[in-house]
Amino acid sequence: MIPTLTTARLLLRPHRTEDFEAYAVLWAEPDVVRFIGGVPFSREAAWSRFLRLPGLWQFLGYGSFAVEERASGAFVGEVGFHDFKRALIPSIEGTMEAGWVFAGAAQGKRYAEEAMRAVLGWADAHGTGSRLTCMIQNDHSASLHIAGKLGFRRFAESSYGGQPMALLERPRGATNTGR
């Protein structure tokens, strides 16, 4: 049910139980979660988050992909879509909300853009709704830059977890060429 996508350097695939150790380390990195709630996840919280991943695919028909470096076979992050029923104004509930996260050692290699281009292509062909959304903390300039290159445009400001957020959207089926 969960597809596998390949890029020049990455394999985007279903999460596997053996990914959990690297997954827990990723979500415990302070620099990784700095703009995603700001608090490193305990092993227990990472496990709960890990367990919900198959449920997204089961109930929504989309979800997150584990990102593996093709050269090393290492788990380096995750990308994909979700609908977490966030209490936001304006609401993005019912949209495919895009997200990406990479371990500190994998950042700065342009993996996020490469992986997201692949999943956006998949979403354009197989997704639901007329638009894709994402939510990025206003001072996370790196992710805002990536989102812009992927064709996401700011449509509103909001607040989530006490932080100011940019809400962005991209029409499903938009050209995936970026700048």
C-alpha cells in the first residue's frame, strides 16, 4: 500500500521497525526540533509518533516516507503528508499537509528538496484535494526557502504551540520545477 520512490541519492520507502533507533535519535536532536515544537522527544514519545505512521496510510491513503541514503543505507529523515486535525485559524484540516525532517548530519545536503520533489510528484498523481499545505515557523528561514522552491506560497499567518507560523499552499498538480 505504501509506495517506494527513488531519487538520485535517496530511497523513500515505508518505515520499518529497524528504523526506530535512528528515528528516536533524530527526534531527540535539539537542532532538529528547534522549529518543531522546540522540545526534544523522549524515546517513549518518539515511539508513539513512530507507531502512528502506518495509520496515516491506512486511514488517509497518504503519509510519511522514511528517507534512506542510497549510498549508505542509513535512515536520514522522513518526508510526506499528514492531516493532524490541528486547531489552527485558518484551518488546514482536510488538506494534505506536507512536512520534512532530517537528522542533523543529513542537513545541508539538499536532501529535503530532492525528497520533497519526489513526494510532490507522487501527491500530484495520487493525492487528494485541490491543494497541498504546509505550516512553517516564521523564523525557520531554511524551510521557508525550500517551501518556496517547491512552489508553496504563503496564504495566511497563524499561531501554533505559542509560535508564529506561516501557512503555505501549493495547488495539487502545480509544476514541480521550482527555482
